[in-house]
Amino acid sequence: MKIIRKVFDGLQPLFEDGGRLKTFKAVYEALDNFFFAPSARTPNAPHLRDPLDLKRYMSMVIVGLAPALLAALYLNGPRLLAMIIVSYMAGGAVEVAFAAIRKKEIHEGFLVTGLIFPMVLPGALPLWMVAVGVAFGVFVGKELFGGVGRNVFNPAIVARCFLALAYPRAMSGGYVAPGGPGRLLEWVGLDAVSGATPLGLAKQGTWMDVPLLDMFLGRIAGSAAETSTLAILIGGGFLLMTRVANWRTVAAVLGSATVMALMFCDSLTEVIWQLCAGGLMFGAFFMATDPVTSAATNLGKVIYGVIIGVVVMLIRNFTGYVEGVMFAILLGNIAAPVIDEILYKVRFRRLQIEG
Amino acid sequence: MADMKQPACVSCGGAGLCGGKALATLKDGSWTTNPLAVQMLGICSALAVTNRLENSLVMGAALIFVCVGSNLIVSLLRKAIPTRIRMIVEVAVIATFVIVFDQFLKAFYWDMSKQLGPYVGLIITNCIVMGRAEAFALQNPPLLSMIDGLANGIGYAVILAIIGFFRELLGAGEVMGFRLLSDGWYTPNQLMILAPGAFFALGIVIAIFNHFKGPDPEEKKQ
């Protein structure tokens, strides 16, 4: 560690005012913070007593994503790693450009966005589309709103939505048929056998053909990391236990989706099937719970979750779209600030009347 | 807006052609108070017809024609129009010009007319045309009003053309129907043809426009 510290101390003058690489000060600081805890203390109140700062918080999310990521690697092969690297590079470039122009630090939030985004893409998507998508997501979904903490929409979902609308054929045809351990060393290209997702089959009326166990373990076609419900439950459970993800949001999304499914389905098996299908689990645990874009109040989180759960089921069963988690979360994101606003006002009025 | 010390326009008997206000009016309408980028008027048509450059150009031409024509007539009638029914008179004048252009398209460019659909007819309700008639032509002499209509029309048409150019280029790989980006390596970005793409394109163009224009001088003072 001492050697790394020395390297950083040696490089520091280059990035300070007057140094040759001043423009890239943000990069230096981000790397410095990545290797060492930031030494700066908050100069004035509020001082948080929680040992979790933003970076540790984001690290927890990455730990929570790990099981789903490993399952995705097992099922999709090493191409996913390439997609993640491309996503980090392209999105990071946009992030660095904005940090340099605004003369601010790079935020750790991108560590999560850059990882989640390739995880919700079809496994055989061309790499340049990953780059275009993440650049658009970071630019429009986050930086135009003012950067981390000010974005209305989840950048990873903005990016995915952009790709789904811009390149519908590549997105719907890029799903990789599930593979076994042999996949670990196999590069899945565009020419790979593309598989129809269970929900896609359901649209054609043959939905019960996919066994429930396969749905639960993830031996189905789908976006890279969304298929294995088991892995998502392990990682998501970890996030719930560490309270990084709020249980109200997750419970509201899954609960309302279950209620909706009970109305449409004949048997309990079908209900569980619906819950395991598509991106519902992944969306509920990792994307709807994003602290920035979800509602802030406790009751607001429940309402926000219910909106997402209900809309997902409505889109799946009553529209031409195969899956609606993406649109549902975007709709929830739009509603979240309004829900909070209304709840604050109601609360405030009640306090006024009482006091 | 109107400086009273300046000599009046030749069309109303004063000295000098528009009293030197022509250039200022032209710059105001097309740049400083650009109807699309600064006043945010006429957004609806700007989003709807800009999926191809050709459509954008025709729409821009239509708006220039209607705006110049209606401004001229409203300005000529400005002393005869009773204040209480001025809006109705303005709409009647505007509608006349719109119908003339619409019929012209239908007679000679049927395909284009079909592509633009209802949007030519909807120029009647376009805030830019109505706004210029109401805010400018009613108070100013005919020649100056025509220049104002021309300036606003150009301000609208140029931005429409820019948006149309990029949407068609990125969305279909073509410009005016000619393939610029070949099939071999370019996958058309279908979002740019769809309505959401129009919002993004318009937003980015407006941002760049306002970056070059700089802040409003009136805002600067405050």
C-alpha cells in the first residue's frame, strides 16, 4: 500500500492548479479515493454518524450484485465481461468529460450504473451498442439533470430504454439460449443460437412449456443477469439485511405484482412463474430500490412500488410488449417526486391543524 | 420594442426604408427572440414533421409563407380591425393563407401533402403566426411586419431543417432520400425517427443554440 501511496503523492502536483494534467484532476481524485479512504472531513453539520459513506454504500450494492453476476457468467459466458468493460469505459468517458468541465469530482454512483447496465442487456448485443447505450444513459439520464443525486430517472434504465427503442431487432433477437458450464469458456457471438424468452413464448400462447425449476434457477433465455431468480434472491437478501435496499420498495413491487398475477392466473404455479419471469425480480431488488430515483418517504416508497408492480403486470398481459419492467420503473421514477411532494404536503397540513 | 424617435417606415409615409429598423427586426425574429429556441413556440409541429429533412424544409417554407402573408394583411388592416374582435380577424387571415398553401401542396406535391398530413392545416393554430400577428403586425407598418414575419419564419425553418437533417441522417442513414451512411456498417437508430428522438434532438439543438446566443441582455442586467 505504501508504494501506491507514494505513486499518488508523486503524481499529485501534476493535477493541482498549474499542473499539466489539471483537466483530469477528477480522475486522479477518483482513483485516490478508490484506493484510500478520503481524508477530508465534513467541515460543518450535519455530520453523519453512519459508517457508510456513499462509496461504501455503492460497494455494498456491488457485493449484492455479485451472485447474479456469477450466475450470468455461468450461463452466458465471458462475453458479458467484455460488455461490462465496454460499459465502464464508454460511460466513464462521459462521466470524466463532465467532471472535467464542471470541475467536480467523479461520483462513485457510476460504479453501480456501469455494472448494472450490461447485466440487464441481452447477452449477444453488439459491443458498440453497449457503448452507445451507456453513453446516452449517463449523458441524458444523469448528467443533463445535474449529476449524481439529481437524476430523476435511473440512468441504467434510460440507457436500456434507449437501446430498446433505437435498435429493437438487436435487442429482441440478442437473447442467448441458456448454456451450461461449457459456456464459461465460450464466446457467444451474434451468430449464437438466440433463444426466445419465456415471456416471449407466453405471448405466443405456449407459456407453460418452460418448467418452473428452470425459471427459478435461470436456465432460460433472457437478459444476462435477470434470469436466475435464485441468485437475485441471495444478493437481494443481502442488500435487504444490510438495509442498503429498502424492504418497503421491494415488498411493494413484488406484493402488488403477486396480487395482480393472482387475478390473471389460474394456479399458484403460474403466479410463481410470473414472478420469476423476465426482469421483475432483478428490477425489484436492484433497480427500483435506487435511493436517488425512488421515493424518499416511507409511505411514498410503498406507493411507488405498487405503481411499478401493477404496471409491469398490466404491460405484460394487456399490451403488445413482451416485458414491461423497464417502462414500469421509468413510470415509477416519474411519479416518485410527485408522490413525495403530496405526502409532505398532507403531513404538513396535518401538523398545522394539530399544532 | 418600437423606438418612437426613429423615422417611420416608407410604407406609411415616413423617411427611409423602414427607418433602419429592418436589420434589427430581422435579427430579433430569427436570432435574439427565435420563436423555437427562445420563445419555445411551435414545438408541436417541430416534433411531428422533422423525421425527414424534406418534410422539415416544406414545413419551414409553409410557415415563412403564412407568416409573411398574414403579417402583411393584418398590418394593412391594423387600423380597421376593431380591438374586440381582432383575434378572430387574425385567425381568418391566417387560415386563408394556410388553406392556399395546403391546396397548393395537394395540387402539385400530393405525396408531400400526404406525408405532412394534418400538420400543414394545423399551422392555423401555430402560436408563432398568431403571436407575430398579435404582437407585431397590429402595431407596425406593413413592410416592417413582413420583414418580421420573414425573420420569424426563417428562425423556425432553419432550426427545423437542422433537426430534420440529423434525425434523417441518424435515423435512416439518409439525407433527402440519398443514402449517406451505408448499410454495411451503419445500423439506423430507429429512436431518431420516433417521437422521443424528436424531443432529444430538439432539446439538444435548443441547448446549443442558446449556448451560442448567450444569456438574454435583459437577464444579464438583473
